[in-house]
Amino acid sequence: MTRKFFVAWRAMILGLLEEAKGGGSLKEDADVSALSHLIISSIEGALILYRVLAEPEPLEKTRDALKLVISLHRAEGEEQQQENVPERTRTKSQFRGAPHDT
């Protein structure tokens, strides 16, 4: 992946976080720049571990950790609204056939 890709990816995530902050979903003091770096670094690290270990646990643990970190930055009242959003997660069987399995 190129630098251009990561810059664009970070800009997209940063924009979404800024939108959430501006809309009152995130606390006013949430450091969206730091959160965007954390999200990308965590996902990239989890992808490397997933490829090396050939199991989905790093992806699942990273997803859960990121959810926790982001929840700590939610504005008051946002926790209950998020409980009503359906969980969109992959099962272990959905990870089969990834590049490492070829």
C-alpha cells in the first residue's frame, strides 16, 4: 500500500470522526486526530497478525478494543442510542478463503 492510500484513508476516518464530534456523538474534547491514527494502526496491526497466525482472533480482539476506546469518547446519551444499532461482525467461517489460505 502506498502513502497516498494511507493519507486518504486517514482523511476519511478523520472526517467521519469530526462529523460525529460536530454532531454531538463524540465528546467535545475527543482528540479525533489521535483516534484516527489509533484506528488505522490497530487495524493494520490486526491484519498482519491475522495473516501470520491464520486465525481471526486478532481482528476480533482489535474490533472489541476499538469499540471500547471509541465508547470512552462518546458524548453523554450516545451509549443508549448505540445499543439499538445491530452488530455487524464476521463469524470465523467468513474469514476462510482469505489470502493466507491460498
